[in-house]
Amino acid sequence: GDDISKYFILEVGKKAHTVAYITTEAISAGAMISVSCQDIIMLENTTIGDCAPIALGSKLEGVEREKVESFTRATFDRASEANGYPAALLKAMVSMQTKVYRVKNIQTNEDKYEFFESDQLPKDPNKYDIENKKLIVRDDELLTLTASKAVEYGVARAQVEGISGVLDFLAIRDGVSFSGEPAVLRTNWSEEMVRWLNSPAVMGVLIMLAMLGVYIEFNTPGVGLPGLAAAICVAIIIGSKYLVGLANWVEVALFVVGVFLLMVEIFVLPGFGIAGFSGIMCILAGLFGMLIKNPPDKLPWPETTMDWQLFINGVLGLSLGFIGFVILAWLLTKYMPKLQFLSGLILIPTAAKQGDEIEVSLTAPPESKTAAMNIGNLGEVISTLRPTGKAKFGDAIVDVVAGAEFLDRGTKVEIIEIHGNRVVVRATES
């Protein structure tokens, strides 16, 4: 909202006359953008105001609230100075504890009213009718005005019945004429699609499918359709965030580095250590940064009301996606093995007591049979392990990972670990 506000005041407003035409309601960032225009004209029964910052799940209080509010108030003060709107009323749209009075200026020959905060009331009885001042905004409310009140208080210039009324008002007031039909800029299909992709519901579905694809991929041998689907979902998430200005190159880079570190941890390094933890942290940091619009050199943290709205929508999408993933993953684990046409898509390790052998069913390529592998099985590398590749155990060909080295074709190996579909081997002399 602040970026658009500065754009209207500092750039467009110096080249053209700007008018905000409110057709429904201008609250939050809508109010901020509207007061940044030189004129506000409102359709009947519309509203403007209520631009107080909010925080997800808690109240902004003390220094935190003042930090956020001061930024928003400065934006409204700038608009008031540039476009002549009552500063006290605009402040009351942002901050509570702001009591505003309307006082008549009796030195003019017309009914002219001015607005003052309670601690800034005028003292001169010869200029202002102080005794008959009227309370407009209480100190326990945020200001939101209807169209008629906005016109009465000088926040809006006129109340009209349609776009033709806007043109008629401007033509009469400014002595200008308008020819032809007004050109209306509307969002195209691609902009609507990006907006749809960034909605909490769609974002939640994409996140759920991405996590589910990764989950299925790591419980099935090889790299197949689930992994591809997860990659596509992640690309759509990042791309849509980038197109609306939420993702900058730093956040995209963090996410990519995080994925790379996780892949290194899973396919190269045995166990789970610094690379895996760092990868998860990078992915989370990248995702968090994509919820808030910020320049690359600034930490992502919501400051304006619009920032908080975007952040809340993003967190809602992440939450919906995670909850949906947990539910579907549980259902797949519980019921997929019982479905004959799906049972081959997921690997379920058999529970083993201490001292028992661990057996895992591994799906082999078409030229091999399904093998039940045990820790200690001996085999031979049939494709160089760098560090992943294939090894032959009896008649079965299995995807394996070398524990800490590259192994050439023909090397004798022994199974030392089995984790789902991940079989770790080491070279052996036998």
C-alpha cells in the first residue's frame, strides 16, 4: 500500500490529476491508496477508513504497535499534506486513542469546519466557536466513514450514482470536458490466474501436493511421477510469489540452496546432520520471506496493514497445506497397502524386534525380481556408485547408496543400512 501511495503522490500526481473512485469499500490499504489521490469520489452507500495495523494471533501493544502505526500514520500525513484532507480524521483511521472534534471557523463568511485532536483544540474564541465543538471520533474507536459523512467532513469531494456522475462532477468543478467512453483497465486472465494461485486455499492445496509428492517419492524406489509432481507444485508456488512481488532473488536462492542441502544429506551423506538441518532452515527461511514483500537487503517483516494481510493469508495457506498433508499421509500409510492396485506404489518396512533381521520390500527394475534385502547381504556393483547406483544381490538388482566413497563397477559390497527404500552399502573384501 505504501509503495502505491508514494507512486500516486510523488510520480503520477505530478503528471496527471488522480481520482479515487470508491465503488464498494476502501478499508485498510484501500483507504491508504484512496487518500493518496488528489480527489476521492464515492458511490452511494460505500465506506472508507479502518487502516489500523493488526498482528496474527496476538495484539500489537506498546513499542511494537507504535513502530507499525508510526509508519502508517506517516503515509496518511503525507497524503493529507499533498491532497488537503483533514489530518486529524486520517490519523483516526489508523490509531485508536485519538479523540477528534469538529470546530466551526467563525471568521469565514461560510460554514467552514475544521477538525482537531483533543490536545490540539484551538484557544482563540474570536476565530473558533469552541463552546459548540462536536465530538466526531471517540478515543475507543477507529474512524470509518460512509460516503455521505466523508463528503460532509471533507474526506470525499462528492457522492455519485455511477461513473457518469464522477465525470459530470469533475467537468463542472474543473471546467473540463470528456469525450467518448472512459477507458477502463481490467485485469487480464494471467493476472487473475496469479491472484488465484496466491489465494490461501489454492496455495494450501499446492503445498499439500508438494509435501505429499515428496513423501510418496521417498517411500517408493527410483524417481518417478510423485517427485515430478512435487517439483511442479514447488515451481508454481515460487513462480506465483515472484510474479506478485513477494519473492525476491534472495528468498528464491535460499529455497534452492535448502533443497540442494537436503538432497546432499539424503543421497550423499549418511545419517542426518548439519547439511540436513541447514537445508530445512534455508527452506523455511525462503518460504517465510515469500509471505512478505520486502527488498533483498531488508529483513522480511510485516509493517503495514497490507503486509499483515499478505502474511496472514500466507500463513493460512501453509497451515492448510500442512494439515492436509498430515491427514492424507496418514490415510495413505494406513490404507494404501490394502488396496491391490496401489500396494506396489509405497514401501512399508516391517516392524522388527531387537535382534531380528530387518526386511524391506524393494521394487526392482523390469529385468529383476522383487528382492527382500537384509543387512549383511553381499552383492556386486553393476553401475559405478557416485555415490548412488545399482548393485546386484543374487538375482535382484537394487538401487543403492555408497556410505562414504565412490565405488567402481565390479566392487563387492555389503548392505550396512536399510531406511525405507534407501539401501546403504560399503565395499568388502569377501
